[in-house]
Amino acid sequence: MTGGRGLHRSSPMTNFVLLLALVGVVLAVPSLIVEGAILLGVACLAITSGDRPAQFFRRLRFVTLFALVLFIAQALSIHTGQVFVTSPVRITAGGLLAGARMALRFLVILSASALFVRTTDPDRLAQGLIRAGIPYRYGYLFILALRFVPFFQDELRSVREAQRVRGIKVSVRSPRRIAHAARYTFVPVLVSGLHRVDSIAISMKGRCFGLYSRRTASREEPQSGWSLVALGVGGLAVALAIVAARGRWI
Amino acid sequence: MPSSERFDIAISKLSVRYPDRDSDALVGFSETIAEGEVVAIAGPSGCGKTTLCRTLAGFVPSMIPAAVSGDVCLGGESLRNVAPEALATRIGLVQQDPDAQICTLSAWQEVAFGPENLCLPAPEVRARVERGLAELGIAHLRDRVTTTLSGGEKQRLAIASILAMEPRVLLFDEPTANLDPRGVQALFATLSDFGRTEKRTLVVIEHRIDALRALAPRLVLLDHGETVERYPARERIDYAEAGLRGAWALPAPETASGSPRIVVDRISFGYDEALWRDLSFTLREGEVLVVIGPNGGGKTSLLRLLAGLASSRTGTIERSRGTQVGFVFQHPHHQIFERTVRQEIKLGNPRDAGGVDAELLDARLAGLDDAVPLSLSLGEQRRLTMATTLARRPNLLLLDEPFIGQDRRNVLWMISRLREVVAAGGTAVLVTHDIPLAAALADRVLYLDRGVQLLGPPDEVFGRLRDLGEIAFTPETWS
């Protein structure tokens, strides 16, 4: 992950700060303009980091679907402001606005987080956190969480292949079949994950993890112009949020 | 501790019993291992070898619950109350399953992990990482994401990550399990130098004692948790008599002349670039094909293609009508779905209690019918998945490294079951790094490496490998 373009080249700590800034702003400022601008900013960062525009939006298709569900749920359940429709369901301006905010906020948080995971080397991030004075155990909690993402993907693929060669048919067409699928898919993956947690704990202890209160951060972190760009985007998002809050933008 | 202090290991009347078992994994085991000595521990699957390693490294009972009696002393100091992370400065354990040992996402960082925990200065950490990667021949993998490495590459990485900590005592739990023959030779050459120049104690658990020849170890044979035999260093051992893997005297396979079972036509495979191209062969009923080659050469991928679990970029694979595929994976836990061994045997093949008992007995799993399958040893899990696969009566049997963690008796059981399938008109494709076994078992051998594909009768393929200078892949190197 040391090569690549854009955020791949900025320091992991910068990416982390940028993620915190973007998520913090969309949570703190309920503004459609701010959320839309930040989503656009995330898309630009993704494209400069090597994603093709179509690829960026394709990656978001399931998230977008879920955001749409959130929008509809909010629009149908909040009844404030001007009424647009009364039958068969009541749709108001307040509901639509709340739904749009919720959906956009969801899209920003998920897309920014996905971009962060794709462009940030967790090992380097943990080293950055240690350099910043954060206890290394917390940094490694983060690494381990990310270590398990590809693990679960691989396990799921292998378990599905094993089901095929064992003749186990999995479907989700009825509650009974869903329970069957969960038992023969998620339970093996989960059990395997728990075993892996145990064995990795042994492996870490077996290499003196936790012996001392500090540990060495041995990898040098080259500075890159992209770190400044990322920080600039984060700063811009915060400035936009402040202006939006003062100007009471919707 | 001062460096002049001796680090002899004294194990005295060590007994270990796990909570879910009704017999001891180790029974009053006593042994003294002098500093700088090389000791191999061998014995049947489930005889207590891994338990011994884990106890010496301090993981039993502090992290793996068990009732322990007796004592282990290192340099005269009892290790009874020493935490594993403190003990790890002196004793390093390379675990059996490299996947279970890797805890970071980049190869470089994985090797740096231990030295960083030791709070060594950053330049010293970097120097140890480079040395560790170079010694195991994996310097080219330094920037690779660990999850993308092959099983053998992960094994080398796991070993490099322990060597980088430079412990005085090194414990290896089946270090050759996932290594190709070239890697086995390189590993033991490295360990031989390491033991000689650095005067480190090496304790190696290994089924394939032939692989340890470069180390000329003292050998301790275990059975049912007890020492049954000791052989001094450099003694010539009759492997078969000692129940060990090494030489194989199997009846010669009959020439397969049945109908085509599977026709492979110009298939290719690779990730970023093709590992092999235009691979073509026809497998007949009654034929055994053994696939050998270096780690990362695409052997498992070939099995997945033959099983129809993956698609080739080019070419076609045609299976004859009525082909029933049975596939024993390299990692058995992927194929285990039930909560008890008995339920696992019955899954997909309902039968009466007597039938299940017979299969358990046949697979040497009797008495474990109510055990949780994932709590079994790796060797036991492999026999379980072999039994559940054979229960579906496959006529195209695909076996991915089934002999890892198996003693001689279990290997012979697997071979007899494989030959039953073949004798009934089935076809078997076996991936293994055990070259003597490949030579004894195969009708044809397929050697797969990047850009090199050799296919033919064993003598022909091994002869060509000899000509290519790949002597690690020839049987005489291991006989």
C-alpha cells in the first residue's frame, strides 16, 4: 500500500484525521449543502486516489440502496412542515428533508470510511498512532479489526465452496431456510473467527506483545505533498461547516 | 540474564490434561535438553507433541486452559509462573498453522512485530527484519499483504518473524508442513547454521524425519503422551519400524486404461500474470495424478478448477457424465459444519449409529464422536474431512495436502482409502510436497512452477527435474 496515487501516498495519520474531520462535520452540521459538498469531495479524493468515477459509484451501490431505504423510512415517519401528499401516506417537507439529510450523512460516512480503508495501511497507521503518544494496544486493536476483514471474506468464500462440494444447499427463500443458511454459513465462519482470535492472541503474546508499556515504531514515515492536500480538504470541510452553521444553510 | 548462563531445559514429570478430554495429553514426560542441542520430537498424530511445545512456550495453561503437573525449568529457573510474553524473550514457538500466527497485514511489519515489542532501537529492528526475510528467502515479499501469500510463503514468514526475535530456544511445530521441498531444504540449512553459529537450542516436532537430516537431531519418540524410544543424534533410523514417515514401499500402481474421466484443454491460471498457460491433460478412470511444485505455483488453484469451483481464463474442462467430485481441502476447518464429530459424519449422509461408529473407527476417530470437531488436532480434522468426503462416494477425488500432520499409519490409511476409490474406477488428483510418497503413489506426476509444466510418468518427470537442477523435487534427495 506504499505505492499508488492520492491518499495512498499521504501519511496514514493524515488520512485518519481527515476521516475524523469529515465524519465529525456531517454529524455536527445538519446541512444538505455541507453533506452534498463533502460527498463530492470524497468522490474527488477517491478519483485522485486511483478510482475510476464509475468504479467509485459502483462500490457505493449497496450503500446507496440502504440510504434510499433510510430516506423512505424518514420521509414516511416524520410529519412536520408543508404537507405534499396526504393519501395513501402522508409526506411532508420536514420528512423529505430529514430523509435526505439522513441518507446523505449515511453515504458520506460509509464512502469516506471505505476510502480510508482502501487507501490506508493499518500497520503504518498504528505506528503513527504510537508516535502520536496513543498506547500501542489501542493502535493494534484497530489493526486486528482490519486484519479480520479479508479473513472473513476468505473464510466465507471457502465455506461456500465447501458447501458446494459437500452438497449443502443454502437458500434464503423462507425463514427455515434462512436459519439453515445461517447455521451452515455464518456459524462456521464465526467459530473459525473465534478460533483465529485465540490463536492470534497466542501468537502476539509469543512475540512479547504487552511485555513493556512502550514499543518501537520502526518504520520511517516519508512525508508527502498528498498529506497537505488531505489536510487541506479536511480543513475546508471544517470551514464549510462553520460557515454553514453561522449562515443557517439548510 | 548474563549471556554466559546456560539455558538447559529440564522437563520433569510433566502431565497435561485438557478440560474436555478424559485422558492426559502428556503423561509424566521427563527430558533434559542441553543448550545448543537439536532435538526432534516425533510420534503418532495426537500423541502430545504440540501440547509439549505449547507448554514449553508457556501457553499451557496460561492461555490454553489445562490441568498441569510437573515442572519445566530453563537455565535452572522454573517457568511455572512466567507469563508467555516474558518467556518469549527466551523461547520462540513457530506454530503449526502459519495462518494462525500472522497478526499484521504486511510481510515486513510481521517480521518487525516481535523486535518492536522488545523495544529494540529502530535501526536494529530494521536490520533484523531484513536479515530474517533474507534468511528465509522471502525478501521479495516484503511489501506483500500477508493475506495474499500462499501457505508456504506464510510458513516462511512465520518462521522469519520468530527468528527475528533471536530467542535462545526455538520450538518448531511441524515447520515443514506447508513448505515445498526447496523451502524445506533452505529452512533446515538456515536452522543448521543458526544452531551451529549462534548455539541455539532447537526443538523440532516433525512427522517427516527425513527432512531433518541436515540437522542430525537427537530423536525422542512419543506415544500417548509418553516417551517410548530415544535415538541418539546421527543414528540411522529405520523409519517404517519406528512408525515414522520417510521411505515408502507401496505396491506399484496399475496402468490406468479406463475411459476419460476429465479432459483439460489449454487452461491458464494466474492473478496479475499467468502462473501457467495452456495446460492440457486427460485423466482416466483408475488413474492417480500427483501434483507437485513450489509454493505459490497454483496447485490448489488447479484443484479448484478441476472441482468446478473456479473458472479458467482460457480453455475448457470437461468431466465425464456421472462424475461425482470429492474434494478434501488443505484447511480442514473450512469443511466442518456440525457441532459434534458424529453429526459431522452424518451430515448429508444419514445412516444408523452402527454405520457412523464403523466410519469413526476406520478413520481412527473412535471415542471422539461427541467432541467438537474444531477442537480436534489438525491431523484428526483432516481424517474427519477425508471420511466425510469419501462417504459421498466420489469418483473424482481431489486431495489438497492431506498428509500434513499425519503419522505413517494415518498416511497409509489415507492411501488405502484413495486406492479403494481408484480401484472402483475412480480418479484421484493429489497435491503434496512429500516427494517420496508422490513417486510411490503416482501413475503420473504433474510439476507446476511459474512458466514450467512437466507432466508424465514419475521416472520421466523426476529425470527432467534432475536435468533442470531441481533436485529438491526428486525422491533420491529425501531417501
